[in-house]
Amino acid sequence: MGSLAANDIDVFNGFYNTINGKSTTTEKTRHGTDPATEKQNPEVPIATKKDVDDAVVAAQEAFKTWSKTPWEERKRMVLAFADAFEKHAEDFSKLLTQEQGKPLQWAKTEVQAGLHWMRQITTLELKEEVLEEDASKQVVVRYTPLGVTLGIVPWNFPIHLACGKIAPSLLTGNPIIIKPSPFTPYCGLKLGELGQQIFPPGVFQVLSGDDNLGPWLTSHPGISKVSFTGSTFTGKKVMESASKTLKRVTLELGGKDPAVITKNVDIDATAQKIATLAFLNSGQICIAIKRIYVHEAIYEKFRDAMAKFTKTLTMSDGREDGVFMGPIQNSMQYERVKTFFSDIEKENWKVAVGGKNEERTGYFITPTIIDNPADDSRIVTEEPFGPIVPLLSWSDENEVISRANNTAMGLGASVWSNDLEEANRIARQLDAGSVWVNTHLELDPTAPFGGHKESGVGYEWGIGGLKSFCNVQTLFLKKTIS
């Protein structure tokens, strides 16, 4: 094991893959783009098929000892890694803004979330369970490491979601290979470089690549589990690829989160919170509010209050002071979000605020609220993953519950009301993995997180999340031979 000093990495220069405890590069390289300026970010490696094979072999070799390393020792190293990461928190935050586009205040929040997740997950422990014991026998359930795992990390939260896969995998005895998004490889690669100072070779590796890398990894017979966060479309491809070798999969996929606003709310205060939670990270959050159902008794006042507040949200380069919204992360997603804007005129939607984009450098989208579109319109049924949301009117409780649940997605949902009995009644009927009352987006590393329907398979975090990185073994111990 290397030094724990963690003072000798340059967060902004030299980006390498981490394979078997070494920083490696490749003959061919590529680069990401700063979404606020459209300037090229530094070159990063394009992993080859041999790099993949080498990383898997190294992880398989590391598994032999890492899986037998005592839990407390693995926990100590995960916490040491968090400490080393924290020493570079400021630089990681700046790099995150440069590659992802989110304002620096939210980049700092993401770094702190990654640290919190790693530390809190280590407070959990999987212990053997004695189901039954008498004079003749004992029945024990134990949880054993799976093998080499793969963490596929998306571009919207490249640090937080990497940390949320690294900690449970390593804690449970499974070496992990992290594949960051090709759009945001930089922080992930630096986490790999930092990890070399803490973990034995092969325990924590990071590979950057092009579109070939994901399929090479998900189909590799030496990998036992895939933990994937991303779109439902890609998640289905991951599941198909993993099925050929019966890999275990955890899929955290897209969402179309409804927020149900009852007539029993403080209109101004609630409207501000809803706008904030819809447009945070420029709407690029799987559990952001994406459909807003407002009771008809307050609909117009709520619409006007939300529109008024939305106009105060500052949008610019995330390195500037006081910015709330940065750009869309990449040009491909930017062009997709713009198709919803082209639908405004085509579908004759009414616009409460926004609706037009000014021509400027960077992938910036004006936050937009569509006023009461039809339930079967694209803005209501599809996930834009950008700052454009529909506001919809409702009158009957059973009807709004049915409308909120009328989607193939089921990731998150929220109910807003000062009548807690009403809110609780509605919340328990919403089909989603996480349901909030009078808040949204709040997560806890010790609580399970996952989706219903096409929003995912399995769940992450909490004790159940740890178990997803393990085989379950039941031991039937007969005390005498009879």
C-alpha cells in the first residue's frame, strides 16, 4: 500500500487511466469540452481492449486478497481515501465546473456529497445472521463478495455518483473499475490517481475511453457485477450485454418525477422551492421535478409566482459569482433539449416564462415553464433532461394520482401540502422509489435509492445496497452426524 499523504497529485494536469496501481496512457487520445466556453479540455486516454483485459486481470488478482481483507481494514482504507480526496476538495470543485458546467457553488456541494456518501456508507456493516439455532443445528446467512465490479458513472454528477459506487463495492470486498462518462472523464481519472496512494494495486481502477469501452466492459466475462447510472435507453443495452454472462446488475435510470401541489400551500414559498428543484443543475438530474401538477384553485397564482421567481435565476459561466444555472453539459444533450423548444410553436403551447434562447457561446438553455399543455404532449411524457417543465392543473385527488402514475418511469415523486394527512395519503399512492412530502431531491446514503418500472432494477445505498454487491450464502450447520 502506498503513502496516505495524498499531497502529490496535480488535479488540473496529466490525465491517465489507472491500471494495476499504475498511471497509464494510450497512443490515441480524446478530449471533453468546457460547456460554458465550448473550448477543448485536456486530452484523456482512449482505453484499448488490452487495457480492459489488463484491468480485469489485475482486479481478479486483487480480489484474492481484498475479499479476505478484514472489514475494518477495508473500512479504514475507504475512509483514508475520503480524507485524501477532501484535501483536494477545492481543486476538484473547480475541475468539476470546468468539465461539467455546473456553477462552482453546486460543484462544491457535489464534492461534499461524495465525501459524505463515502463516510456514511462505512458506518454500515453486513453481519452474519443466525436465523435458527437449537441443540442440533444452526442456520446462518452470510454475505460474500461477488468479484470484480464495474461502476458506470454519468455526466451529470460524475463525482458524487462515482463515490456512491466506490465505497460500497470496496467495503464489501469487491475491487471496482470505474468508467466515467466520455463527456466528463476528468474528475474520475483523478480519483483513480488518488486511489493509488491508498489501495493495493488492482483494487480501484479507472478507465477512460470512447463508445467501445462500455460494451467491452459490460460483456467481459471477468466482471461479476455492473452498477450503472444513466438513461433508461442505455440501461437496457447494459442489461442485455450483462445477461450474456449473467452478471448481477443494478440500474439507476431515468425519471419523470411528478410534484403534486395541493391547494393547502404557501403559494410564493412553494413556487420558489418547486422552481429551484426543477431547474437545479439546469434540470439535468434524474430525480429533478419534471411534471408539476397544481390544484386548480391556486393554479394561476402559483404559475405567476413560479414564473416570477424563475426570472430571478441567474444563468452564466459557473465560475462567475452568484450563478444559479450553468449550461447543458454537452452539445448532444443541448440539441435534444432544443427540440422541445421547437415544439412550442409546432404544438401551440402556451409559455409562462422563457421559451426562447439567446444566441451565445456555450450550451445555455433559458429556464422555461409550459403552461398547461395536454397530458399526451411530448413535454409531459418524455424526459427532456434540461430546464423546461410543464405546469398542469388538477381538481380531483384520484385523478391526479392516476395522471402522476401514468408513465413508464417511477424514480421519484413529491407531494406539497400543509395538510399532512392529505399529503401522506397521496404520497403512499404514488408509484416511485423515492417519495417526498414538502421537499424533493433529498437523499441519504444509509437509505435505499432506486426506481420502479423502467426507472431501474435493484437499488443502491443503505444495507440493501451493500447486499447488492454480495452473494448470499445460507449455511446449514448440523452439530452432530446422525
